[in-house]
Amino acid sequence: MNSQNYPERNLWFVLSLIFVLLFSTGSINFDVTGFIQREEIRIPNWYFYLIFSIDLLTVLSLLLIFFYRKVGVVIFPLAVFMHFLMQNFYLSNIMYFDLFQLFLYFGLILFLAIPRWKYFS
């Protein structure tokens, strides 16, 4: 235990956050590719401001989970689901990165966060 009564972050907790972050970069990469091709696919510029804000929110929520904040545990699945819905509506495709991120979140992050829930603030 450290000075703030938080449990030590074990290797599995950190590796699971890094693994989910790596799959988040795949989704961000897809958004950057869409931004580069925005003229050809005729998507409004405001869409990219919104989608990159959601990408930033997913990364920040992983950081909040690392620092044991409950708001990060709630924001991450909501942001990823919102990203999935926007991709599906505006680009008419299914983002498997988003679905796999949600799978990893429920399978890894919550599996490791629920036993530590009393330490989250």
C-alpha cells in the first residue's frame, strides 16, 4: 500500500491498460485516415472535431482508471460506444476496434477493477 491507501498497481493491471490503449490507437488511426480522406468521403469537418474529442476522452479515461478514479470506469465504455455509433452512422461501417475495445474493457479492465473498487474515488 502506498501513502494514499491505494493498492499497488500490479503487472496485470498495468498491462491490461496498456493493451486496451494499444487497441485505442487502432481506432484513432482509422479516424486519422478518415480525416486525411475527408474530401473524397464527403464528411463534414465538425464530425472530426467530435470524433477526435471522443478519442481523447477514451485515452483520458484509461488514465483516470490508472489513477483509481471511478469516473474513468464509467466514461470509457460510454465514449467507446459513442465512437462506435458515430462511425456506424457517418461512415456506414462497423468498427471492430471499438467492439474489441469494449470486449477487453469488460473482460480485462473490469475483471481487475472490481476487486479494487473500494479504492477508487
